[in-house]
Amino acid sequence: YFMPVFEEIATKICQSESQTIQEKILKHLEDNGGKLPVRSLRQKIRVNRRSDWDEAIHMLTAEAPDGTGEVRLAYVTSETTKKKTQYAILTNGGDEE
């Protein structure tokens, strides 16, 4: 009796944690003009496991039905240093703002 109930509760907790990470990512992007380097975003949003972060980013970047398409990842090359930086860019329902 207890195992199925425990498994159901554990699944709901994991889903809500992933959802919370997604909400944090969207909030930080909205607060910073819709664009942030991925490294700085990861530093602001602490997660226990890398897989949680990867899952949240995948859900936000993948198009429907696998994800929401609210975020796009792009590399930007600096003119002065020629260094590539990966940015997370907030999109408007899958369309770029």
C-alpha cells in the first residue's frame, strides 16, 4: 500500500521541482531584459543536480509537444576578444522578440 503512494508523491515533488527551476529561469530572464549569458544564469539559479538544470532548459527550449519554446540558446562572439558566449534569450511564444 505505501510504496505506490510514496512513488506518486516522489514523482509529484520531482515534477514541481523541475517546474520551479523553469519558472526561476523565466523570471531571471524577464528581470534582465530577456537575455543573459547561460553561465551567469546557472550561477543565479542553484540546482542540486546538473540533470535537473538540463531537463528544465530542454523543456524551455524545445518546441511543442516536447517543450514550450519560450527560451532560445544562441552563441554570441565578442568583437574584441573573439570569445564565444552562450546566451539564453527569452522568446515570445516561440517567436523572437
